[in-house]
Amino acid sequence: MEARISNEFDAGFTWVVEEQMERASHALAIDGRVWLIDPVAWEPALERAAALGEPAGVVQLLDRHRRDGAAIAHRLGVQLHVGPDALPGTPLEPQRLIDRPWWHETVLWWPEQELLVVPEAVGTAGYFALGRPLGVHPMLRLTPPFSLRQYAPRSILVGHGPSLHEDAASALNEALQHARSDVPRGIAKLPGLFKRGR
């Protein structure tokens, strides 16, 4: 598997698998302890995360984002938190964003860092963003997650694509504002997406 460290920031880093889906994972260092968010097992990233501090836990924010979370949690001897309602002992505030039979998604908000983690509803990967810094998931463009407007993040960590650390609040507002009008452009890109494969 090919991957890369796509972003490093004060509270941790993001790594992205070099594939069409651009699966992204994150390491957050909080008070000398490290939380892994929706992780894909890539050894250079796991080694770098270990250097940031003691493993604290693994978090799965989307029901279908199992990825390598359970295996990594077992390996590190920490708990796997799936769609958590709370993460005690941390400044992270989980909130359920989508709760449908086929889609259960939780976001994390870190107020002091003005950092928002959104695993699926928005992303920076090309098929999300359609030329913008950030875009709404193709399956949500007709019903955008407008509740994200309550946040004014300085940084957004996503589940698909590099994390965003410049003009993140503006990018989020733009993504939500244009979600429905982006539907035709998104449909036009689908044949090329499927041709390239996952």
C-alpha cells in the first residue's frame, strides 16, 4: 500500500492512502497521549504517531469506516471507540451528524484548537471537492449537512483527502452553499471515476 503524510499541524498529522478514494487517517496528540482517528494501517504513520506520545485510543467516526481500527487498537492495547457519545479525559466533543439506517456519522470538535473532524459528509478528495477546497459527499449533495454551519473551524480533518488548514471555515460554508448546484458537475464526473476504479 502506498500512502503519504499529507499534513502536519500543531496537534498531530494526517496520512492519506494514494488511491482513488484517498482514504485519510489522523493522529491527534492531546496532553502527551495520542488518539488515532479512522486509521488505515501504514507503518510509517503508526511509528510517527508512537513518537508523539502514549497511545490513548482509536476512534471510528463512521459506521462503515472500519478500516484497520480494531486491529490497531488490539495491537496498541487501547479501546476502539465506535461512534462515541463522549471521549472522557479529552477536549474532544463528539456530535452525531447523520443518523440514518444506512449512515451513522459522528464528528469531533476541539474548541481550543478550532479543529473539526468530519469523516464522510465533506471531503477534500477530488470527487468531493469538484475543484473547490472542500465539497459535500456525492450522496449528500441534495440533502447537505447544514448543521455543520454551527462550527467555524480553523482546521478541518476529513476521511477522504488531505486535511484543510487554510480558510477552513470559508471552505466549509462554500461547500454547503454549493452542494445542490454541484449535483450536475458531480454526475458528469461519475463515468471517469468508475473508469479509473477504486
